[in-house]
Amino acid sequence: MADNTTTLDTNAVVIYKSAAAVITGKAENGKFPIRYQSTPATATKPAVYSQQSVRFKDFTVLSSSGASSLEKLLDWAAQNAPSEEEMYDKECSNALTLQVKECYELLSSDEETAAASHSFEDLVSLFRGEVKADESWGNYLALKNTVFFKQDLKALMDGKLVFCPRPQAEIDELVRKADAKGQEAQKREEFLVRLKERKLLPEDSIYMTDVENLAYGKTDKSRTLHDAHIKETPESAHKILLETGIWDITRNPYPIRWGLSTKSATEGLASPPDEERLSVDGISYAIDNEYSTDPDDAVAWDGSFLWVHIADPASTVAPDSSIDRSARARGATLYLPEGAARMLAEDCLEDYALGLTEKSRALSFRIKLDSDGNIVDCSVFKTLVNVKRLTYKQADTMKDSGDLKKLFEIARKNVERRVKSGAVMIDIPQVHISLDENKHVTIEPDERTESSEMIREMMLLAGEGAAHFAFKNRIPFPFISQDAPTLPQELPDGLAGQFRLRRCMHKRSVGITPSMHCGLGLAMYTQVTSPLRRYSDLIAHQQLRAFLDGRKLIEKDEMLMRISEGDAGFQAAHKAERKTDMHWTLVYLLQNPGWTGEAILVDRGGKQPQLFIPSLGLETYMGVEDSLPLNGKIRIKADKINLSEQTVEFIRADE
């Protein structure tokens, strides 16, 4: 065998990176010049050849004598050598393969030769009679690409070409596996034909797993769609799954596509600890909508102070515990028409929600207000509270009663105070989407009640008071701010004006430095009223409790990192909720093909007029006559609905 000092004949045949090459000259500086085909010929382009200098150890000598040319070497192999696809075909009619088979039968008939290793040259001499350089690459492929011999890879690493006959049992097993693979390949080809025609059989679902993974956003590739020459996008995958009946229209991929779990956290919270708590006299009221199952706030007026009581899971959820990290990753409870995927385990509600037991444990904010409704002082206590639950409708009937009258007065005064400070009050109708057990969709107006507005103001006062308390006591805290909007000099009336206002608003910011929340008209603000369902509220409670207990606080840099992680999860949940609401709205329209509704023109800017459909809580764009004024109403119906792309085109109902 040659080494790096040997002179090989010109056009000596070698194997370089599993391809044929020829030596084109003498070695220089320990490297041999070689020529090889870097790109095979196609129907429209000739083959491309390259030259390179390589070390002796980087190639294997196939024939030390020279071939006529690289082109002739490759051409002979192309015309005579079996392909890799013919490797497991014992009935292959290729002449060179039959010679290899005869050689195998000769050697395997004798126990000694059947177990022996044979050099490439010896085997070629047996089945070809002589060794020719021009045939060397084809002969090598004949041995490599048939089932009868296997190459000694250890010898190959030493630069030697050695083969040995395979045992018959091994050949039979290889052929069996190849047959099964071939049958599966044939089945897959038949499946791809059915997929292109959108006529799948029930058993075809096994081939659609990668399509489902793409639709769910678990991967960005799909071999099935690639092989079927279909665009590889989540939307395209969703469409194919619908068209083939693998999915029905009620399958909602968006939470998973946003990387969110549709199941509640599973690690249970410990029972609330026995600790000293202030017992608050009187009744406090947890007021929410009728479908609320996780009441986490209650309010009361004791004649001197406003009390806002909040659920207290931070009493057992320690910072950076496994429960805390899970909640941080989720960012918030995910509220879907299908059900809630809770940030904290479902079974914690009995211990920590307010009003579900005779006495509720809370973290409470006692707020002192002046005659103008400004916060004079805010204190924070660990408390025991008597809580009574009310729906918004029930609370509205009690707005003039002694228990609630003062709360409504405080709320009205707080609205006036915030508006004077520049608060932007936007009122756009909302809807509530629900599903029955058969996933039939119902969309109902989300009624605005006086008590819901009152509770909103109570929560804002609690957030403002907590922000002042944290700032006063130098507690690293998740403050929420918003830059001032640039408002137009004139606003349209009605909904058109509300949409114009909304476009002026900036995104909120969450950080550890207090700043003006211009949208709310508050000098500083935080959120502390939903620790069961918002991570920023939970971490705020952890800080407040640590301060009250005299324990070490989470430091600023660590606090900022945790706030950012929690807010990322919160934003993902918010986006998934919006996508989900749109999904079920479109499903509602598909389930109700005769639907018609009222649309209100809210803007004429942009490429097309913008309309709002109050009964669906949906915005759309469509052409309308120039004579229709802002806030003008027309009746529309759905025309084209694309569930996978989340688009719907509306037309006039009389068209």
C-alpha cells in the first residue's frame, strides 16, 4: 500500500469522501493532487469537476495503476454497477451483480472461505477474472451495493479494502427489513396521493403526526407537507388537517402554538400557615361576574378606611420555589372558553380564594382617603376577613344600601380624580364567549354594570396604595407605567371616538422604578389584586410579606429578572387568549351560517373603512358607501371564513 512518500501513477484511482477520484500528479509537501466530480450532470447542466490537494491518510487507494480518465472510470460504473436501491434485491438482473453473487456462492460453499476476509483485488479477480483500473470504481460499488458482502470498516480506517461474505441468516434478515421498508415506502406514496386529493383513509392519521406538530407550533418542519409539495407553515398545516377531517373546526391550536399549557398547574400549595393575623370586623364583599370561580378580592368601608382584601397564596409560595418558578413561566392564568388553565393548582382555591370558607385569610390594604379622594396613607396587614360573595347584578341592587353606598361614592370620586389627572377612559363593548358540552359556541354581551366599574376603581386604589407603600419603604417592586398618549385636538363622538383614543395609547411597561401611568391618571401604580392568577401580583405579595415579617427582600436585579420572565408569560397568555377568542368567534359563524348583525363605522382611514361588530366584539374592514357617516350602522353577514388564517370577509346582509 502506498504512503505519503510513494509516487502513484497518474490517474491512480482513490476513494475520497466516499466518492471516486484520480491522482493527477506527484505529492508535494505531503499532499497528493486529486481530481473528482463535485457536482453530477443533470438534464440541463454538465457535470462539474474539482481539483484539490489532500493528505494520503484522507483517501483510500482503489487502484494504484492509472485509469484512462476520471470520466471513463465514472462512466463504466454508471453503466455497469448496481445502484444502492438494488442492494437488497437478490433477484437483481444486473450482470455485475450476478457475477458478485456467483463469487459469493463459490466462497460460501466452503466453511473456510465463507468465514475469511478477502481483499478487494482478490474478490475482483474472482468475479471479473482480472483487475482493471477503469473498472475499479464500478467493481467497488458492486461489492458495496449488494447484500452478499460486507466491508470491514476497521480495515478501511487503516486504508485497506477488505470484504467478507455475509452469513445467509444475516442476508435474509436484511432482505426482510428492506422488503418491509419498501412496502412502507409504497404505502406512503399511496398516502401522499390521497393527501393531495384530500381523501384520506382512517389509518392515514399515523402519517399526519408531523403535520399536527407543525400546526401546534411544536416544530417548523413537516416531512409530510414537504413530500406533498405543500407549504410548511402552521396555518397551512391547520388548513390541511381541517380539509382532511383529521381535525374538526373546534380544535384550537393557539395556546399550544404559543407554548402554553391548557392544563392547570398540578403542584399543590401547602395549607395556609398558622400565623398571627389581624381580625377585621364587619362584612367584606367579593363582587364578580356570575361565572367567576376564583374570587381573589373583597372590599369594605369601615367608616374611616377603605379596605381591599386580597387572596394570600404568598403565605406558602416561597420565592423561587418550584411552585413560584412554574407560576413565573406561566405568567398568568390562561382563560379560555374551553376552561381555565390556572397559574396555581386548582385545589388551592378552597384554601386561598375569598368567600369560599367561613373565614378568609387575606393580605389587606387599609387605605385612608382625603375629602378629594386622594390616598393619604396605605397600610398592609395579614388578616382574617368575613367575606360575602355577590354577583355584579346583586351588588347593583345594593348600591344605595349602607354596606355598599360609600364604596360607590368613593369609586365615582376616584374616576373624577383620575380624569382630572389625564386618565383616558375608553369604553368599547366586550363580549363573553362560552361553549357547551358539545362545543357549540355562544357569544353574549359582557354587560357593564355600575358595580363592575366600582370594583375596578377599588382595585386601582389598591394598586396605587400598594405602589406608594412599596416606594415609601424602599421595597423592590413591580411598578407599572404608561407614557402619555398624543391625543388629537378633536375626537369623533361615539364608538368612532373610542377607537381613535385607543390608537393613541402606548404599551404599558413593567419595571422596578415607579413612573406615571398616564392612561390611568396615576402618579405611580402596581397590580396586587390577583395573586392567584397573575405572577406580577404574586411576586408583589411575596415582597410585601417579607417586609412585614422583617425577612430579606428580593434584590432589585433579581426582581427585575423575575418580573421580565413573568411578564413574558403574561404577554404570551394574552396573545393566546386573543387568538383563541378569534378562533371561537369564527367557529360561531361557521356553526351559524345564517348569522347577520349590526356593524358600526368607526374609521375611514387606511386602505379600507374599519367597522366594529358589537354583538361579536369583532373589528373588520370592508368597503361601504361614502355617504355612511362615522358611527353609522349597516347590517352585515359573513361571506368567506378562513379558520386556519383567522380571517373573515363580511358583506352587506342584503347582497
